[in-house]
Amino acid sequence: MHTKVINAQTISASQSFTSKGITIPSNHGDFSLYWEVSGDGTAKFEYEASADGQHFILDDTSSIVADQTKTSGPGSDGKDMVNFAPWPAEAIKIKCTETGTSNSITVSAWLIST
């Protein structure tokens, strides 16, 4: 599975964007999230999980990665990837929050099952 979950979404300061629900294979597993961040803000990525595909829950264990900027990543270009393992669920959503107070970001992200 290779799904674009966020498509060049501009997120204002202190705001967030949540993807549509994505049914996940086998109800669990490892995933990779690849992202591209531009703009002068800071991004935090989390997942929301659902047992029934309709009601999604975000809790304090749902963080994927934080403090991502246009200069983050191995190439200092705002592009990076991380592996994560959500708790067993039928579906997940990817949430991106701009964690600053004055700048926006533009984000694209892909979810890849491993």
C-alpha cells in the first residue's frame, strides 16, 4: 500500500489538518510515513486510530514525529521518512499540526505499509 494522505495542504499557524480514513491491511503492522514540509512553520505528525472505521481516537501514544521544518531531514530540505507501528485498528487517519504561533506550512505526505 502506498497512499498519498496529504496533498500540498497549507496549514496555518497553530492549526491542523487530518486526512481521510485509510483502511489498513491486516488490522495492524508497521508503516512508513514520508513527508515534504515547506514554509516557515513547524510540523507535528500523529495518527488517529479506529476499531470500526468510523470513530477515530487520538491519544498521547499517537505521535509519529514532531519538530519538522523546511530544513529537517537528512538532506536539510524538509523531506524525511519514519517508521511507526500504530495500535491494532481497522483504519487510521494522519494528522499534521503546525505547532508554532505565527507561520504556516505546506505539507504533502504518503503512507506506506511495510
